[in-house]
Amino acid sequence: MIGIALLCGCSGDQAVDIVTYSVQKNDTLGGIAELLSAKVEEIVSLNEGLSQQALSLIDEGKVLFVPRKKQRRRMKPGQATLESEKPRVYTLKEIDKATNGFEESRIIGEGGYGRVYYGLLRGKEVAIKRMKSNRLSEFFAELKALCKVNHINVVELLGYASEEEFMYLVYEYLPNGSLNNHLHDPLRKGHATLSWTARVQIAVDAARGIEYIHDHTKARYVHRDIKTANILLDQGLRAKVADFGLTMLAERSIEEDFVVTRLMGTPGYMAPECVRELQITTKTDVFAFGVVLAELITGRNAVVHDHLQPSGMKSLAMTMVKIFREQHPEMALETIIDSNLRRSSLLQDVHKVVSVHSSYTSCCAVYMSILSN
């Protein structure tokens, strides 16, 4: 019923734990607040989209963040081990020093959440995500997910810090940046063109990371934002899945789709049923990974501007699906394969990755076939 407790990083009497609570049937906001000794307003402030009414019912299965006052108690046997598994809480002074006062030259990434800075923290190279305080739900979603995940193909969360205006997540540093930068205009961004061997290994690494969060953790997670920008590469071009800010928790015993109230994700990577019906499952990530595979094969962006399309945009996913429906998809595919992969010795391997049965008609079926092969 109650999940992981997350330290807020405060000190003294203001210290609180943030716990996760899985809503039960007929739960009300006021009832949850009373059960966990919290205030309704505090719960609402941590969870977007909640009604302020204490008697309002909340959807069963929804996971809420709930603040609880941190009680000082003596260490129990075995508790030291449990505490050591939590991410480290860094001081704001350490974060500031690590980034040299958030120096502009240290910026290695940027998005709607804020910026990512290169840093040196306690003698270790790190990446520090600086998030605006209005991104609280993404901050806690990522913190909660990565606290429970430990896999070679998932980026490691080292710790965090918080203040009134900003929140900070500290990760291991991956020197080769995102897959996106290596695929799209790599030379201008200071990268060599990826070989076919490197692309296959990156695909395998990313698939293993995604499979792990879907099937090999105590709680099943749906990432919801798999894309080349969220696949990071280490010194040896081995891949790790990153950015868990949109992650959703899924109960293992439940096979039905989640229905969400807002469309979140990245255009070009979202499955049609997600866009059309606001449904989220692990297949949502599978579809997005299929788009990543298409980018690895073609070198093209997931979505491009096209004034001939009603939406003004053309997706790589739809382009690939049309090719798979051709009478001779192998021939059609060769016209869009990345020019760096068109050597005859590589074409057979490329065809193996994208071979599909002609009876597949849906995007998800096409990409499920790609994964199974």
C-alpha cells in the first residue's frame, strides 16, 4: 500500500519523508491524509491534477506522493543496510561547487525540465540535472524509479538535493552524450559516424534496459519517453536508458491498459493508441523503441516537417510501416537506409533487423516483430 520513503533533504524539525501511496477502492483525499497523518493541501501540492475537496474519490491504483514528518528514532538491526541503498543527499554548497556556480560552459543538456550540467563531485565526474520547482512530479517520479533500479543499461542515480527554487538530481556521467547526437549530424557535433556493429550493440543495450524495468524489477515501470535523446552512451559507446521523469508504476497483476488524463511524451515516438485513446502500457515503450531502431537504420529523425501532411509533420514510424507493406519491402527499405550502411556486406544484416511478415498491419505489430527478431 505504501511504497518507498524519499528523504526531502531538509534539516532539523522541518525534515519530512515523502512516501508513495497506492490508492485503494473508495479512498478519499481526506481519508488518505488522515491515515498518513498529512494535510490535504500538502498532498495536493505534491500531486498535479488532484481536486482540493477532501471528500473527492481518487482513481483506484493511482500512486500519490504524501509528505510525512520525519521521526527521529534509534537505528534498528538491519536498518543501516536499508539506509545505504537510498540515494545520497548532497548539500547545495556541494552542488554549486561541482558545477562551478552553474557555469554556462558546463551545460551538457537542456529541456523543458531545466538544464543538465557537467560536474566534479567528491572527485567523481557527474551529470547534475537542475529542475525548476514546478517540475516536482517529474523529480519525484525519477527519484522513486531510480531508487529501485540497478542495471548496467540504466543510468545510475547517485543522489539529489533541493531548495525552494530548484531541485537537483545527480547521475553518473556518460562522456559520449546522447544517441541522438551521434545519429543526426554527428560530425557537426564532434562525433564520428556510428558503425553498424556499434548501432546493433546500442540497440541491444537499450532493449535490455527497457526489458529490465518492464519485467525484472519488483515493481513494473513504464518509461513513457523512450527516444534517442534519452539513450546515453559511455566511453565505449555502450548504451544506458535515462530520464525517468515521466515514468509510471504498473502493478504486475494488472494486464489492462492505463488511461491517463494528459498526453505526455515526445511526438514521433508515441504509439497511435496512446495518442488516440490516452492508453499507456509497456507496449508504449516497445513502440518507441521501434522508432529508435528505425533511426539507427535510417539515420533520419523520428519526425520531420512536411507541408504536404495535414499536420505539417511526417513521422518516421509511418514511413517505415508503409515500406513494410510494400510488395518488395527489402527494395523499398534500401532507399532510406543510412548512406553509411549501404555497403552490400551490411545490407543483409540490416534486412534481418527489419524483416517482418507481410500480414502485419498495425504499427505496434510491426515493431513487436522487429524486437522479436
